[in-house]
Amino acid sequence: MSFTFINTIGDLDCLNKELLDKPFLGIDTEFRRTTKDNMKLALMQINDEEEIYLIDPLSIGSPEDHCTFLYSKKVLKIFHSLSEDIEAIYSWTGKMVKNLYDTQLANAFLNGDYTIGYSGLVSNLLDIQIDKSETRSNWIRRPLTDAQLNYAASDVEFLIEIYRRQIESLQNEDKLKWLIEEIEFNQERFLHGRADLENLSSGLTKSVERIFLSRLNSCIEEIASSNSINQTLLFSKRNQKLFFYLTMSKGLDYSLSTLPSWRSNLIETVMKKLLQDI
């Protein structure tokens, strides 16, 4: 597979200037995580629809101000399952990537699998099989093998094509704004953390709690079905329970305020009705 390897600060500067003029980019990363809070970016792959670039952060060192395309609001950055990718990039640049799109999340908003991998989505939408034999490679060791480099390049080869397949459906179903809001919500949670909800309780008997959660889950199933959204994306059973505990502890208005508005708008009426029956 053809690609350009970027391993000097000078080459990164030249590439940055080119990428700032692109409307969208497909991006993926390879990284090493040793602990929850210790992540090291080993490689960043970029497809600008004309060429694929493999950026080597280990050889470049600090990117300084030569990655401004990542923060440009004019350049859409297309990822698949972006949470760890943006965390890996943050570990290198110290800044949050802006103007994001996630093909995995988009698939769930279109009633697809919430956890589908990139290769599975490429297979489903494009009927193309991707070799995943290098998934568990050591991306820190240098030099990288030809097999590793070709694998890394393949992980961005089809991102823009998938985006083109999804975007029209998202716009037609008026869900693109939901996707953007969900991504921004997750970014805020990455930067500022999440409130500790694990020690909350409903204050109700276990039997009453089970009945309420069963009714809530049935309502979530109906809402997800009527809106053609993956149910786990809308509200997983675990998050339903945490949300219920938070509501019983601090009130519905407060708990709704902790959600992105697309989700709170879909469940607010149902929650009010269910709470009246307790």
C-alpha cells in the first residue's frame, strides 16, 4: 500500500500546512498503554483522500505548533471509535482534537452495532476484508516492519468512504446534530472526568427498584426502536440504573442536566411518568 512516512519536525510542518486546506481527514492511531493514565502515541495515520501519511511521534518528539490541523474547526477529523485515539493524541500534543466525527457512533445512531470494529464496518458497508494480523503488534519498537506499516495505512484507507455512506442518512434522519453533541459530551467527560455515581442508591426496596428499572428498560427499548437508534447507545442498562439512583438522590432536573440534550429530550417524558407511579 502506498503511503508517505513522516518522521521529522520539518516534514510534519510541511504536512500540517497541506492538511489545513483539506475539508476532511481520516485518522487513526497506534499507541501503548501501560496503565489507565499512562498512554504513549506510537503512530498517527492520516488519509486526506489523495494520499495516506504515517506520522512517527517517537522520532519527531514534541510536535510543537506543527499539528494545528488537529485543532482547526474547518477540517473534519474522521475516526472510528475515537475515545482512545483522541486520548493518545492528547498524550503527545497536550491539546484536544476539534471538529470530530466517529464512524462507530454514527453506525449506532443509524441503528447499527454499537461496538462494531473498523474491519467489521468496512466489511458490512463496502464488502472489503481487512487483514488484522498486526493488531497486537509492538508499536513502540523501531524500526516498524512493512507488515505493520501496511496494516496501519489500511486502518484509514476507507474512513472517508464510510463517512460518505453515513452522512446522508444522518442528515436525512436529523441525527447529525445528535452525533456531534454526543462526541462533544464525551470530550468534556475525558477532560473533566465523570462524577462518582457508584455509591448512590435509590432508597427504595429492591422489589420496587426492580419493577421500576424493568419498566424503564422497556420504555428505552420502545424509544430506541421508534427512533432507529441502537439501544445501548441510547441508554445501557447500567447507565439506566445509575441515572435512576442519581434521580432519586438529586432530582430529575439535575440528573437530566448531566446528559447530552438529545438523550435527555428523548427520555424526559418517560421518566416523569414512571416516577409518578413510585
